[in-house]
Amino acid sequence: MASKCRIANRIWRADPEKIVLSWPGYFAPEAPIHRALAALDIGDPLTMRPRDEGGWELANAAGVAVGRMSSKFQPPSARIVAVRVAAILVRHAKEGAQGQAQLRSRTWELVLPEIEYAGDER
């Protein structure tokens, strides 16, 4: 009898639609979030934690919030094994864009996470 080979873990990678693109831009250039983002490397571990106001945020190993997931994001229903940095993007404020007045940084980095989870979900 042939046994079925199953993949124990799966990986989901976020695209920019699944993160809040402007969130780091609301912080002044000298804020801890920008230093924490600059220190991240591809593959570094992250923590995904629920926010009191709803939604999810990402934190580095020291617990500094480095990103927020958008309202379009839903975590996998399976057990999360690990969350890591999949990519780091650079974003620039656009002149005349909606919400421009609230931005405190002209340029900022964004982290795109990858989530490794157990099972067949997603």
C-alpha cells in the first residue's frame, strides 16, 4: 500500500496589499521603528501579535513594532510555526497624496513577512 507524502509545513508570503504601507511613515525619522527596520535582514524572526484595537502587528526580536498588517490580512487558521522577514521595501511619500499631512517621514522601509504554518490551511 502506497503512503501519501504530505508536506508538514507551508509558507505564506505577504504581498504589499496585506500590510499598511504608510504606517512607518507616520513616525519621525529618528523614531525607534526606523532603527529597528534598518537593522532587519531577510530571514530574521518576527513576532505577529494581535493589536488591542483589532488587526495584527509585526515586531522584531526585541519587541519593537516594525509593521502592521492591513485589514485584508487574515492569519492562517493552522498553528503558526514561525514568522520571518521575507522582503524589505522602501517607500517614498507622494506629493499631494491623501494623508500626506500626517506623514512625518519622507522615506521609510516596510517589512513583508512570511508565515510558516502547519497543516493544509490557506
